[in-house]
Amino acid sequence: MDRVTATDRDQLAAEGSMSLTEAAAFLGVSRRLVEELAASGELPSAKIGWRRVVARAAVRAYLAERLNGPGPTHTHGGRPC
């Protein structure tokens, strides 16, 4: 998200936000990778003033998706294939 609305700011404040450097440390990856994820939209971010931030919930969701994988796309006999 490039343009931050009052609603976005309220949501970031309520959920808590972190800098890209903090997100990189939390995820155990480089800041450059987090910048690329934010630029691609894979990790939603907002620019507030000169600072780009991500919601803590978005970082946790990204990590959970990576740890759990995308999940089965189809099943066979009720079991994932």
C-alpha cells in the first residue's frame, strides 16, 4: 500500500507495526529481502513519512504461511495428494 489513509494508520497503530529492519530480524532474513517482499506486495507495507513499516500481524501471517506451506490444492479419497 503506497498511500496511507487514516484507517490504515489506525490499523497499524492498533496491531503494532515494525520497521523493515525489525521485520527482517524477526523473519531471520536480510533487510533487502524484506524490501523486495514489500515492493512486490507479498508483504503489505505502508510508507509513513520517510519510513516504510509493516504490520506485525502481516509479518506473523507471512511467517506462518512459509512454515506451514500453501496446503493441499486437491485431495484423493479425503486425503491430501
